[in-house]
Amino acid sequence: MENSLKEAEPKVELLYYTPEPEISCATAARLCYSKVGISELRKKMSLEDARKLLRKIISMGHFSALEHAIFTFGIEGVSRAMTHQLVRHRIASYNQQSQRYVKLDEFSFIVPKTIKAKEELYREYLGIMQKCHSFYNKLLNENIPAQDARFVLPNACETKIVVTMNARSLYNFFEKRCCNRAQWEIRAVANKMLELCKKVAPVLFEKAGPSCISKGVCYEGKMSCGMWKKVGAVLKEEH
């Protein structure tokens, strides 16, 4: 395998987020029921007060105030197959590395564990990645534009993307993509994103996650993994 051809490792970073995200959302929520001005509300809003209010509105399903907290992630070492799923979440902002303008001289790719576990298939898979890479470079050397040469690049091709979502959209994203039924690559990214969110806004995201965790129910029907039954039983005991 050429030195410029390599397997990619996923990386997820929380690049930026709204300062004091929990207070930001709680202040917006409090405004709906307050006569005083916004500045006064903000001054009176302690973190303890904010978290108490957030728990209340989230438990009631009032999520509009959560749109006032924004989170921006840098995601690398993932496949084009994964980002095609990611961008289906429409209430978000995306900027992805372009295959039109960026020549992939250092070709990286993702290998599913199911393929890597079978040595013969894994070797064949690597060979196919090598052929794609070699032919891609051949096209470039023949002065084929990168936007046309990219047609031979596989879904496994590594990509990089910046993603910005508000907390409400993230709740929806985590419900769908942290689920055991989600494709393994986007599930791993979603779980890491949720982990990072909880570090900076633990109460804001304490109920975030797959519906079996957040609600004790599952919407996957016959495709369900069955986890919701165990979680649902625990939730009933707690209440």
C-alpha cells in the first residue's frame, strides 16, 4: 500500500458554543412569563435557577427555548457514507471539505469492522481502495478536473465537516443517531457529540439521547433492539 493511502481515525471536537448555554436558554424561557426586562432577567438568573427551570420545561416538552444555545463541532476521519446521513438533519449548518477543489493526494478511507474482521476480504478491500486511489491520480495526471476525477472515489473516502446545531436540533439528532439501530459510524459520532455537550451543559442535555433513554419508549417497531423495555421499567420505578 502506498504511503499516501491510509485508514482514517474518527475525531470529534466541540469547537465553539454559546457562552453560558444553560442560562441563555433559561433566560429566554423565563421571558415568556415575566414583566421585567431581559437585562434584569439575566442578572437575576443564577446557574442553579437556570437548571431548575430547564428541568421543568424539558420535562414538559417545551423545547423552543433550547434553540437559543448553539454548538459547533469539527468532525474528521469519517466517511462520505456517514456525512450523507448527517446532512439529512436539515435544521443545522454544514461546511464540508470539497472534493471539487481539494485534490486528495493523501487518500484516507474508513474500514467497517465487519470487513476488517475477515482477513481475505480485508486484503481485497485494501486492494480496491488502492485501485481507486491510483486511477484517481491517473485522471489528475491526465489533466482531468478534480471535480470529474472524484467520480471514482468510494463512499469509504475520508472527509471533514463542520456542523452547527442548536440544542433543540441536537435533541432530535441524538434521539435518532444515538439509537442502537443507527448506522455504527454516525452513532459513534453522535455519542461523542453528546458526551461533549454534557461536559459544558450537563443539565441542558441530561435527558438527551435515544428515545429509550430519554422517554422509555422506542419508535423502531419490530426493528427495536428491545432496550426500551429495560429502561422503561427503571423509569417507572423512579417515578
